[in-house]
Amino acid sequence: MALASERMKAMRERRRARGLRELRLIVPDARSKAVRRRLAREVAGLDRSRESEALAWIESVSEFDGR
């Protein structure tokens, strides 16, 4: 049986052959109280009018038109 590292390498090669590429994301842990507090502070500091403007723009250029 192949080593785990060899199996992973073979899997990546098969995926690359199919035109896929592995992508790893490191994101804040939303379960953490410290992270939730920081996000709450940042959201509270947002300018509502600017955010509404940004959301309106996103909706206007979105390819999903609600049909």
C-alpha cells in the first residue's frame, strides 16, 4: 500500500489532469467568541448608506436577476 503522501500526490495529479487545482483557505473561526466580538465591532462601525450603495451595485451587476 502506498504512503499517504504518495496517495495524496497521485490524487492531485489526477485532479490536475482533469483541469482542477487544489485551493486551501484559512478563515476566521466563527465559533470563537473573540472572532464574533471583533466582527460585531466591525459591522457596528459600517456606514449604512455606503453599504446600501455597495449592495445596490452588486445587485445591478449580478448575473442572477431573480427570475
